[in-house]
Amino acid sequence: MALDTDISLRGKLLYSVYVRSHSPSGDFAGVLADLDRIRDLGVDIVWFLPIHPSGVAGRKGEAGSPYAIRDYRAVDPAYGTREEFERLVDAIHDRGMLAMMDVVFNHTSPDSVLWETHPEWFYRDADGNPANRNPDWADIIDLDLDVRDGLWDYHVETLRGWARIVDGFRCDVAPLLPMEFWSRARREVAEVKEGVVWLAETVEPEFVRLLRSRGLLCHSDGETYQAFDLTYDYDVINGLRDYALGTGTLADYVRLLELQDSWYPDNYVKLRFLENHDRDRVASFATSPEDLLVWTAFLYFQKGATLLYAGQEHQDPNRPSLFDVDPVAWDPGKDLSDHLRRLREVTRDPIVVDGAYRLRVAPGVDTVVGSYTREAGAGSVSGTRSLVGIFPFRSEEADVAVPELPDGEHVDLVSGGVLTVRDGIVHSTGRAAIVSVAQ
């Protein structure tokens, strides 16, 4: 993990915006008009998918992928001007939020500015033609980051320029680039702006093994923490999907989450999510609407930062196409915003930053019990305090053993109701519950 990472990133809420699909106008103005609603969700950081012009050569779909970039230093005219983007970021700041932009330095579109001006910076196949290392990415050509002279300087200067506007970078397929490059970039960007947040899109373990088997560079999550503050949750997220599809158990998933505490530095920060622009919407595979509410509560409770992908708060089952105009379905009948705001208030508790974190599956039921604990004398706390969550993943009524809670009546911070513990047992109604208790 980067030595200067601020672990208060745990408990932060990121909101991912794809400008093209976010509003009917598909531009910066459409996002600007929605900022008050986004702020009211409790969002800390607004992350923009790439805002640059997409290439035309090899384009997929009518509009093209935002990840097939023609010019890293320009703004897509379909979204607006650079000045309009700067005004949008100013408005984000005025509302107490930070702005993060996507960085895609592994590849460009085949007709990119860099290909036209510096073809020597690109990866070539055996015949000397520009190519990419992943055949599925047919609309891009890879840069060759082994070419340090010129290319590294160009990338770093690009970052330094945008850092004068935004507050963080989400770095696409970051493990495919040398960590030495990212470490240099972090140092030199800090000269322009201190405290920039660095999020790495790390990749699934299977993809790491695949690329390494081909003799290609691909860093593990643990290695990526050398230069980054946050990494993706791809190392464990398939455990939840396997559970939802009936091909894995809840205990399997929780075991993976527990193992993260031994895989990574003590102060690691993971970005937790149920969906993103590359993954199916959770509303499309959740086992029931009630289960989705429980999974969402657990998402917010987990140790790390939380990601919402725009539209998730309205249970949109459609993942917007990256290649065509495909607006988010803002269905008012499926609005979870009130639920999300209550969860956000719970996760503002500083105990989620440095409290001792534990997870377990309750005996005999598909229920996860999680807890954060601060022992007497830790920090400014004079007595032991715990934040305890009960998450029935199948939203079924059941008696759940919760030795983490003393007998008596407790306020459920999610519903505002009363949670009663008798002889160490809670009768769960099938809804998530979170309790703060001092002992």
C-alpha cells in the first residue's frame, strides 16, 4: 500500500457516472443538473468514466467506447467543452464532494493522436503491426510501457495537467503497467496537488494467471498497493455471484473476504461494489428484491470504500452499453435512495475506519454477522464499543445467534426500530439490521 494512503478512505462513498448515459442530454450539463441529488445520497467522490474523444477507426457501436481514447488531453465535444467540465468539477467541490476521472494509459484507439505522432510508443505483433495483448479488445491498440523515453514523460505530464482540475484518478487495468511508472506518476502529481486519490482497476486472479502464462506483465493486488490507495474487489466478488447462482456457498464468499486481511497490508482499502460499468447490474441477478436490499446493506457495511454505479439506486437491471447511447432507466417506482441514505449515515461512524473487523456466517442460516470493535482505551474511546450488523442473505425469518450483542433492546440503525436480544438470540425478520453498542 502507498505509504501516504489515508485510511479514512474506508467508509467513503464513490459514485460512478457515465456522462453519455446519465441524462437525456448525455452531456456535462445533464450531470450538473443532477448534482444535488447525488450529494444527498451521501456521495464523497464522483468518478467520471473517460470524458475524452473516442476514436473512429475500429469503433464498436455507433458512439464508440470511452475506453478507446483518441486524445488524452481533450474533452469529448459531445459532452461539452473543457471549460464546462471545469465548471462541473467546481460545482462538485461547492457541494463538498471530490471529482475523480478515468485514466486509460494501457491503450488508445487505432487513430489516436499518439499513434499519429509517436508510433514508436506502441506494442507490435510479430509482423510489426500495432496490436493489443487481449484479442477481445478489438477497438484499441496497446501502448508499450517498456518504452520509457518520452512515453512515461507524456503520461505523467498529462496527469499533472488534469490534477490541476480533479482530485483523483481511477486507473484502467492498472496492473498491466509497471508499478515503477505508477509510483513515479504518484510522486510527480503530488508536486501539483497533494492528497490526490489513486484507485486501481485491478483484475481477477484468473486474468493475472492468464497474462503471466503468456509471459506478459500483470501485477497482483498486493503488488498494486505499492502505488495505489484503493484496489478493486475482483479478487473476491465472484464469490457473491457464485452464491447467488447456487454454485457456491455463503461461507465460501465470507472466507474470501476474511482472507483479504491476511493477503494485504494492515491498512489496505478495497473498493466494494455489487456492480460497475463492466459487470451486470445486481438487479439483474439478485435472488429477490428483498435479498438485494440486504446485499446492499452488507455492501455499505464492509471494510473499505463503497461504489454506486449510477442507476443502481433505482434498481436499473440494464447495464448501459459502452458503445451506443443507452440512457439509465431512472424508474421512480424502484428508488432505493432513502434506504441508501440511512446506510450512509451508519457508515459515517469513524469505527469503520480503524475498528477491529470481523465476519462470520451464523450457524444453520444464510446470515452474515459482521462487527467493528474498538477496545477500551483505543484512540479517544473510553470504553469498548461495537458496531454489529446482521445480514440475512436470503431475507428469511430465522433465529440468529449473536453473542456480539448483550441481551436487551437495541436501536436498529437501518430501520429505526427495536432489535431485541434474548439469551444471545435475535429473531431476524429477514431484513438487515445494524446496532451500535457500548460495553
